[in-house]
Amino acid sequence: MAKAEPSSEVSASTSPGSRPAIEAKNIGRRYGDVAAVDDFSFGVAPGEFFALLGPNGAGKSTLLHMLTTIIPPTSGTGSVMGFDIVKESSEVRWTLGMVFQDPAVDDRLTARENLHIHAVLYGIPRKQRSEAIDRAIEWASLTETGKRRVATFSGGMKRRLELARALMHGPRVLFLDEPTIGLDPQGRRNLWERISTLRSEGMTVFMTTHNLPEAEACDRVGIMDRGKLVEVGPPHELIEKHGGSENANLEDVFINLTGRQLRDEVATARDRLVSFGKKGGEHTR
Amino acid sequence: MTDDVIGRAPSSAPVTIHRARGAIVPSVVFVMWRRELLRFARDRSQIFGALSRTILWLIILGYGLGVALREVEGYPYAVYVLPGVIVLNVLYASLQSAISLVWDKNVGLLREVLVSPAPVLSVTLGKLFGGATVAVIQGSIPLLFLPIVTTDVEYRDVGFGEQVGDWLEGFGEALADIAVIDIFAAWGVMFLLGVTMTSLGVFIASRMRTFEGFGAISNGVIQPLYFLSGSIFPLRGAVGGTGFSQIPAELRVELRRVGVRVASGMWFVTLPWWLQALVFANPVSYVLDLLRYILLDFEQLPLWADYTVTFTLPLLAVVVAAFAMRRMLRPR
């Protein structure tokens, strides 16, 4: 994996001249007294590959959900491809592709049926649907298994399916929430190669990750902690600035900036549901 | 894993997107409806549940208690409970379909719907119509038993073969008695109740953060609605049969004091006032009453009330469900 040239046009906030693909200005989201995201400003240039790092509970998911219009910000503004995430949220929705942290697929449906739902939701005309589905299936290397129920798929297959699905409607910005989590090294490598091909095709990619080698391969990295942007820049610059030693890596930067303290979180509603399901929960799936 | 060549991304091929405006996009409604049906078709436990409920309530309770009660307003007990069992299946099917949203929004496909530009109302309608269609399918299982329970056979002291012959003859007559139009009307009522109950389920699901079993819904929502709808006991009316004619006069007086009038071998029963109030307050009672009127030509409540509740409730329910889905899909 070659490290890409750092893009110099876009600074931490906005840069005059070029319109950023993703932009946030003093964006914030409060839950009662707690600020999950606090006065956060940054920009991602078109075609840039941006990774957001941060410990658990840093506010990465909240930021991602605001940028993808799932939840509205309580302060500040944001835009995707120039569309305001609040006022023009449906434009934003058509412009972006999203892959969630864990599979957002219907296990009882086949891969093709899942893709068909996506095609309809995004208004791909009837005549083009089956071709679009074929293309996605082929790209995800699921030609043999396209008519099998997703319940029989491995984690890697589901992730490929979701990535292909997120691309079906021709998005210009891709949001990935910890895309390689839970995959074996082969699956991780394969998915990463797919993401890299997108990059060479000019796609803007914004991802959150805990995998530091992957983040090092990105154009720029933002480090987030306690709802705030702690540092942002190309990986090598961050390592020079905050690494501390000669052969430091991004992990050292991360620990130096966010501390060694463990970030234990209580189980979310989703965690509890998943564990209930794993125990053989009834009438659920 | 084989080393596969990664081709050009699906996003690089030109797709024209048809950006539908407006809250109701028929293709979205249809695809969400179809999804519900596919999910149902691939879950054998749901069909098994519907079958076992029908056998327990209609056959086991219907014939078991029917021996003691004999008749309700002249209808054999198994016939009397049949519309109630249809309603029970509709309640289960609709609520199960709706409660699956809790799972769906946390770990399922709903999050994909969440970031899509599809209008919430279309997604909601697809869900409601899907749940209601599954409810009609499950409600049709007891309906299949209608000719069996309405088969009227006079007992004759003849050989087994002839008894079977008598029964088959009675079955033929019962089958011929069923009007096709009534079946369609019954499906219509089931569908409307299905929409209402799926909406109720959507509302409940939107308030549930996590899910640890369907038991609470079953015991806390379905069973009260079922038991308090006059499904297994009449509000008032003649219960019994010819065998009750030898009741002594003193016992008649005593029975009258507790609300049971006995005349010509029948018991006339009235529910205690508080139980009556609960049955009247339960909207399902009216829908069930209409269903019983369609299938058995027998009603216990004013028909105008039955029609009003059956037709207006789904409309209100859709509005409630749409707001609940909005709350789930577009949090503030």
C-alpha cells in the first residue's frame, strides 16, 4: 500500500478557492448537558481520503451521523458537496454512500434482493435496476452467491456487499464507519484494496477507524477526543510533530494525543440486542 | 480466498437517478411491502405459530369447552370462537411484523433506509401494508376451518362408514353455504385490523430501545386485546342447550340474582359491568363483531359502531405510525 501524496490545498478548516467535498463549521451536538461533538471544524477536499481516529466515545459516530444527515446538529453547520446537511438533506443523501459499522442488511433476503431494495430506495429506474445489481454483485465478487440468503454470508462477504451497495447510486462521497472491523486479515486486505481502487477513481472517502496502519495510508488523518478535533494533518506530519521518537508511528501519536487511559463504555442498546440475538433471541430476525 | 481482480466500481458506471418528489413513492411502498412478505415466507416459525394457535384455540378449546357450553346464541362454541381466533392470528402477525423494527433499526436493514432519500411515509406504508398482508395470510388459517366447524351432523346410531358419510355430506353443505363475497369482506376487515395493529406495533417499537423477548408484547398487548374483545365469551346472550331444561325453580331464582336468567333450557348471561366496560372500550371488540357478523350473521354490538371503528381506526393509526417512524428515522 503506497502512501498517497498529502493534499496541501485543504487546511483544517476551509480553504479559499476550492470547494471542499465535506465541510463542517463549528458543528456540535449536545445530549442534555453532554456535548458529544463540540465546536468541530474541518474540511475534506474532493478526491481526498480522510481518516478520523479517536478513542471509544470520542464522538466519531455522532459526527458521522450528523454529516450523513441521520441526526441534525445542535449548533454550527456542515455540508457535503456544497449541500447543507440540514437544509438540503435529501440532496446530501443522494450524494453520499454509507457503510455502517456492522451489516445493515436483511439476513433473510438474498444479496440481490438487498441490492434491489437499495436500487428502489435511491430511485434507480426499473430498466436499469437489474444491470446496476449485476454490476454491484460482480464488483463485490458475489456472482456465485448472489442468490443465496445473506444469513449464510461471512462478515467479509457482507461487507463487500454493503460497499458495492453503497456505490450503486453513483455517490461522490463515501462514508465508512470502521469498515474493516471484525474481518480476518484476508477479508481486511481485500476490502482495503477495493477501497483503494475507489480512491484511484477519484472518490472522496471519509472513514472512521481504529486500525492505525490503515489510517497511515490515508491522505490526511484527524484525531478526535472528547468531541473535539485534537489534531489534523497528513500522517507523516503528525508523526514528525507528535511521534516523539525517530521510528514512531501513528499509534504513538494517537497515544500521545489522547492519553493512555482506558475508555470503557457501558453497553449500548444495540450491544444488548446483539447479545440477546446471539443467545438465540426469539421472533427477532 | 482466491486473488480476484477488482474491476471498476459500480459508482463509475453511469446511472440515471429518478428523484421522485412527494411523500408517496409507489415503488418504495411496493419494495418495502414485498420485503415483509419475503421475510414472512422464509420464517417457518411464524406459520407454525399461526397453525398451533388455531389448533389450540379453535379445535382444542372450541370442541373441549364446546362440550360443556354447547351453544352460544345457537352457535356451536367452536363456531362462536372462530372469528376470535382469526383476530388472534391477525394480532400476532401484525405485532410481530412491527416489533421486528426494534431489531431492524439497531442491527438490520432499517439503517440503510435511514440514510436513503426515500420518503418516510412511503417506507411506513410499505411496512404497514406488508404487516397487514401477513396478518391476512395468518388470519386465513382459521378461516380454512370454517366449513369444518360449521358442519352440522345429526348423530345416528349407525356404523363408522356411514357416520363418515354423514359428516362428509354435512361438510359439503357447510362449504356450499359460504359465500365468496363474505370471504372477501372478511379479508378486508382482517387487512384493516392488520394495518391498525401494525401501526400500534410501530408505535411501541419506536419507544423501545432494546428488545429482550416478544413475551411482554404477547402478554401485555395481544392477550388483553384478545380476551377483552368478546372473542371467547359473549357480552350477553343465551348460552347452553336443551340439556338445561331440568333446572329447579329455586335455582332459577338464585341464578337470576347473580345475573343469569334461565329460560327454556338456555342460560341468559350478562357480563359484570366492569368487564362490559372493558370490552366496550376495546376497539378490537368492534372489528371482531363485524367479522362475526360477516361470517356468522351474528352481532352483539351496534353495526354502525362496528363499521365506524373498523374504517376510521386504520386511518388514525397510519398517521400515528408515520410520526413514530419519523421519530425513529429522523431523530431531532
